[in-house]
Amino acid sequence: MKKNYKTIALLGISTITGLHVINRLYYSYAKSKEILNRTENNFYDWRFGKIRYQKKGNGNPVLLIHDLEIGSSSYEFYKLIDELAKTNEVYSIDLLGYGISEKPAFTYTNFLYVQLINDFIKNIIRRKTTLITSGDSASIGVMSCHADPELIQNLIFINPKNISKYNLIPNKRSKITKYIIESPIFGTFIYNLISNKENIIKNFKENYYYDFTNSKLEEIYAYLESSHLDDYNSKYTYASSEGRYLNINIYQALKNIDHSIMIILGKEYENADMIKDGYLSCNSAIEAYEIPETKKLPHLEKAEEVAEKCSIYL
């Protein structure tokens, strides 16, 4: 019996050690290209951690807020920022927990990001600003405007999340999922399986690009790098997302906003018409435009056309 316990203990230790080694090797591989540091970076010393941002151009200020997917960062705007900077003062940031910004090990919420955006406008931009959001971060734009409307000029949402899905709140199952992902070694191993290169390529092929041949290998590696910077802490935003802590009901806030609002949709993005109808039913003053032959990231696939639509409000 004692021999059985010893064998089980040794197997357990060997498994944990093996997973730890695999995790370390994978993090080293994912960060090896160092793509995200190729641009000039500025840092805002926010109360919860350093926030990386870029600033380009002159004119009315615009703040770009990236999606909340695995591997998301301000890199997704590397084409759009150059287009918009021709006529505007453009800022793009890595939200706390993403990209090169610090990634503290705690629960991330919509309210946390609302505080970040409004503090950034007050302390860095210091002027009324137009927000351009990507994907799930539309809720951050809505609630930032709702919390302090005097800071916001206009709102532009690129392929926002289906408005009904923001209503999904944490439940027992989502909390367990969050707990497992946040667990050391085993949770990290699961996260690495989900955020590996193959899955990122799959996302680019199936969701991000209409024509995958328009993508660049550097873009794949940028997402891979962003999802593994700061090693183990990179998983906490994903854990919070899976735990539904980034969700918030935006219906009433969106309904009451008086600001000009535009939605830009990739015409081939799944459920694009349903997403558009959901927002228009909430606020009929919203203007919606489609970019043909694009999916979730039209600002990567057709940056000039997206910039042209944005210019209506800029």
C-alpha cells in the first residue's frame, strides 16, 4: 500500500514538473519574436499598473480601444492609427492585462476599464475625445460615456458584441471555469492550449479575416506574443472573460446617450445584421455602415475604408 502511495506521489510530482517545464518553454517561444516592442511606446502610470500607449498625428483627439479577445492589444490598430493620424491626434492603448501593459493577477471588470479610459482622457489627452472600440470593448465605450459624458465627443463601434450577450452575468459554472484557469500550472497549461499558435491562426481564418491571404504572419505572432507576455499573469483577463466578469448590461445606458454613435460592421462577419438590429432597436439614432468583404477585423483588412467611414465623425 505504501509503495502505491509513493508511486502515485511520484507520478503526481513528475506530471506537475513536466507541465511546468512545458509552460515555461511555451511562454519563451511565444515571446521570441518581440513584435510589440518595435514601435515607440509611452507609459501612463495608472493606479493599478503601467499602461502602454502610442500617440500620433495632430487634430481632434481619437482614442482606439482594442478587442478583449485572447492576444488582443493595440497592435490590431497598427494600420488604422496611421490612416487616422493624417487628420487627427490619435491615441491607442493596451488595456490593463493586455499587450505590453501590466497584467496584475486579479479579476478584471467592465468598471475597471471604464475607470481606466476616463482617467486616461482626463490625465493624458485632456480634451473631449472620440472613442473607437473594437469587438467586446464597445461596452467600455458605452459605459465610459455614461459615467462621464463630458469627456466623450463621439462613439464609433467596430463589430461590437451582440448587445444581448452583455447581459450574461457570472454564474456557478462560469466562476468554476475562472477558478480553474487561474489555478497554477494546470490552469496555465489549459490556457496555453487555448492560446496556442494553431488556434490563433484558426481565428484569423474563420473569424478575423474574410480573405486570410490578406493577413501577415507578423500579425499572428503579435497576437501570440500579446497572449503570453508577463508569463502566467497573461491568463487573468481570459479567466475574467470566461467568468463573465467583463459583461455588463449596456441597454439603458446606450438608450440614453445623446452623443453621435456609429457602428462599422464587417459585411461577412457572422450575425452582422442581427448585431446591427440589436443596437438600432436600442437607439434608433445610431448610424450603421458595412465594409464589404471583411469579417471581425476590417481595420486590419481594409484600414483605408474604415478610416473613411470614421472620418464622417472626426
